[in-house]
Amino acid sequence: MSNFTVKFAVYGALNGGNENQTQAIDVSKSLQMALDSSDGIVTINNKTFGTDPSKGNSKHFGAQVTVNGADHFFACLEGQTIDFYHSIPPTSN
């Protein structure tokens, strides 16, 4: 049994930075498969998700994942690697 349950994950960009041209896809199933086949460390890129939802644009990633029974939020840029076991909660001001 996996220690991870992906509740939601999205990957994409604003085409050319235009707020009216969102090019994003739901990658929840692909992220779940990546987590199930790894030790919780996943590189966020087109290869991991099997597609490029916004060709020629730098992509962003966001997800809500339950890790060992607790919900966590994750975000990064395309090409970054996330260790889903070791998230650091934000500090409050």
C-alpha cells in the first residue's frame, strides 16, 4: 500500500504569459503512478507526465497529496524535483 494519495495535481502554463490562455492539465493519475513506483522523490517534467501541455512555455506544478494520513500541498517549476516525504510547512508571519 502506498503512503501517498494524490488528491489533485495540475501541470501547465499561461501561453506566452497571457492570463487568458491557460494551458494546464490534470496530472493526478500520472503523479500517483510516479509516487507508487518511486521512494517519494519525483522530478516534475514532461517525461514524468507523458505530455507537454504548453509547448514553448515554462510550466508550473501544484498538488495536494496525502502523505502518511496528513494532507500536504506542493508546488514547483518544471524541472525541479520534489521529495514528497519531506515537505516543510510555510512559516506564518
